[in-house]
Amino acid sequence: MSQTTAYLETYIVPVCRFNQSSGAAVIQDFFGTAFFVGGDGVFLTARHVLDDASHAVEEKGGFLGLCVRAPGAGGNVACPIRSMEAAPPPYDISVGTVESPLPSNLTLGDVPAGVWQEVVSYGYPSTAQNRSNREFWMYGRGFRGYVHRVVETGQLPGSPHPNAFETSFSMPQGLSGGPLFMPGSKTAVAIGVCVGVNRGETTEYMFEEVQTHGKTLTEKSVRIEEYGLAHDLRPLLSWRPKILEGRSLAEVAV
């Protein structure tokens, strides 16, 4: 593992259900990605990640936490989630806290972000997991691309959504909750939270033939496109969750 990857894993981390076994926390299930902002244990993720994880803890027991590679530590540690709160609908974003103060190289800011803006993400796709009877490893993957489209409220079919970014790279299962951010040499500005994909199908070729016995033979070629979707964090900078004791997201990310 490179030093850069090891450093990323101190503030962009997996969301897991743990069981306590012989004094150690053992990962039982993985749900998505979260990322710390500021330096006092505040993190952001997708709301559906924490909802799914909380339901699993209610049904199966154990505790909900973040798997963190603590700075200077030899391995990963389980940080139990102390509190969490969902952003106002229709945001698929939640904020949470852990007990330990953990530094982050990510900040938040109301910076311009439009089409062709270079953006990156990091997280823990389900396809990068290694599960055995005794071990459960999650490997991070980096994603790089640009903003394909700035999606305004109501421009996507289906359920309500806030302003969002459509990215040139897809967002696989497990990356939900990860940061969409602008890379920087010292600090990077997170502008969104990864929540899923925008998927489209285009029929490029179709042929139908009615056979002598009355059945119709259909042949077609379909092109499938998938783009990542991240909810825009910038309108939430002034949001003051109760769990942050009066502070806004912008204030805790300093």
C-alpha cells in the first residue's frame, strides 16, 4: 500500500456492523463509505448507508461504527458511531460523530463547480472486498473524472432529489457515502456526497420478424450508459444539525 492510500484511509473509511469477540471488534457487515471533515470526529455519508446499517444492527445485534486506519497505528480500529442526523429531505446525506478526534485532509466550501470540473472520489466498492470464514477485508479504490452535468432539482425522473452532480465515472455499490471532491495539494474541497448512479439505455438496432407460426422474433442491440450521481453539499454549508450543538457544517469543517 502506498503512503498516499494509507493516508486516505485515515479519513475516508468504511461503515460497518461490528460484533465484540474476545475483547476485539470484528467486522460482520459492510454498508458503504463515510468521510471525516474537520478534526473533532465529525463525518458525512449517505443517509441510506446509515439507515441500512442501523436496521441491520437492530435485527442482528452488534454495534454500528467506522473502520478507521488511525494515524500512526499498525492496523484498523473500530470507532463506534456516537450520534447521527439526516439532512432535510430530499437530501440522501447524513452527518454523524465518533468519540475520537481524527484529522482530515478534506474541507467544505462554496466553491464554483460546473461542467468539465475535475473531480475525484475514494471509497470501498463491494467488488473490492475479500471475505473468508475468519477475515473480512475492504480495499479502497480511487476514481477520477469530471462533472458531466450539473443536475438541478427535478431534472431526474423518479423520486425527488436536490441539486446534484453527474460524473463521467460510475459509482459502484459500496462507494455510496464517499466524498466527491476537488483534488488539492494540501487540502481538498468536498462538494458532494456519492449516492448512486444515473442509468440510461439507448436502442441502437432492432429487428422484428413475424414467423410463419405467428410468433415474433425480435433482435436488438442496446447501449447502456451509467454515470455517477452525487448530491451537492454546498447548499448544506449553513445547516446546523442538532448533534453539532449549534455549529454549521461549514464551521466544523474548518
